[in-house]
Amino acid sequence: MTAPIMALRGVNKSFGPIDVLHDITLEVRAGEVLCLLGDNGAGKSTLIKIMSGVFQPSSGAIEMDGVNVTLPNPRAASEKGVATVHQFGGTFPLMSIGRSFFVGVEPAKGWGPFKVYDRKRANAIAVKAVQDFGITRIDDGDRLVGGLSGGERQSLAIARAVHFGARVLILDEPTAALGVKQATHVLRIVNEAKKRGLAVVFITHQVMHAMAVGDHFAVLIRGAVAADFKKGEKTREEITDLMAGGASMASLEAEIEGYMASHGGHPPQPAE
């Protein structure tokens, strides 16, 4: 089996005396969607910041193609092919689609000091990149990003990442603020990115969305991987229970029931 595009091996992260991540080991493979599930406060944000070079692990290793790497900043992660798309697409509402697509790397025409931004070329490339993902409603690169729906903004950001050579695509709660139709739209694009051979990390707390696109799942609880499983190995109810700490809750309830059965139906008394 080929090495995963990206892997975390025993990663820990502490801020002073506070331990946020505990012994995280995960693999992200080409053409697969890894769904990272967890409630608020589970450590998902810290984990993606480590994967995208914003934070460095306190201990443990990050591998790319089986080789240990350091990602000292987001630029270094980007150069290794790691792209992060945040909840609202990381786009600029008052920019045109073409300009937003090429921000920081604008194509130019002309020579020497007479170079100017090539608006026509930028628009044509941006529109084609988005339409290749099946977003046919976007056909004018001069249109302002602020006029796009949430799903279209996500699509634009994902198309941009793919165009600029992303190999690992980290999607941070891409469907959280979207309605059903827009969310379906984004999930279709996630599948398209997977078909193109990208390794996708899909961060969400919405189990239905994860199950629609995921190949591999990891549930994060209080900064640790509570479960790591493949598609079809757990039901929706089991995943939801895990995320809510339901498994530990069920064992606690069983303990209480066992105590009551052996103590004439009386529940355990609180310690004084």
C-alpha cells in the first residue's frame, strides 16, 4: 500500500499547562475523504491548525508521502500542497470572481514596468475552473463574490485550491451555515475533489453530511481520537452516540442499573 499523502503520528499539543491534543494518529490518503467529527471544544480547530502550519505540535510527527516534515507556517504547508478552506470560503465579498480567484498571484500582460492585471484571462480561467466542478451558474468572472451563495463561495474556494495544486484539501465546517440545497451542492464538490485524487479532510459535527461523502472517520472527544473507523463499520446512531459521549454514558447507566439491582432498587448515594 502506498504511503498516505499526509499523516500525523502521536501528535500532542499543549498551551502552557493546558493539554489540548493527546496522541493524535491519523492518515489522509489520495482519493479519500477523512471525516473529522466532534462537538465544539473537541479540539478540531487546533488539529487543523497543526495540519495547515498555523501551530506546531508540542510532540509527535507530521509526515508527507512517508517522510517527516515540519510546517513552520501556512505558506510552508501551502507549498507542500496543503490547502485549507474555511467556513465561508475565505473569499473577498467586494472582489470580482476572477480577482478573488487569483488574489496574490494575478496574471499580468504587457512588459516590464508596463505590466497590468490581465482581467480577461483571469476571468476566463476562474470561470472554467468553477464550471469544471459542475457549478454552471457562475459564468461571469466580473461578478462580485458578495453576490454568490454560501455554497458557491465554497465551490469557488475549493476550485481555486485545486487549480493551484492542492494535494490535501482541509474543509473546515463547509456545510455548517448552509441550507439543505447549498449543503448538497458542496458535498457534490467534495466528491468531485475526491475523484480527482485529492486527499480531503472534512471537518464537521453533522453526521449525515459526513456519511454522505466519507470513506474514513475519526471522532474527536476532548482532544483525543475516541474512534477511528471505515465507511460502513458504524451506524449513524453509533456515531452520534460517540460524539455525544453516548458510549461512556451507556456504560455509566449500565453500572447504575447493576448497582440498583444488587441494592434493592436504591440508586448510588453521592459521596459526602
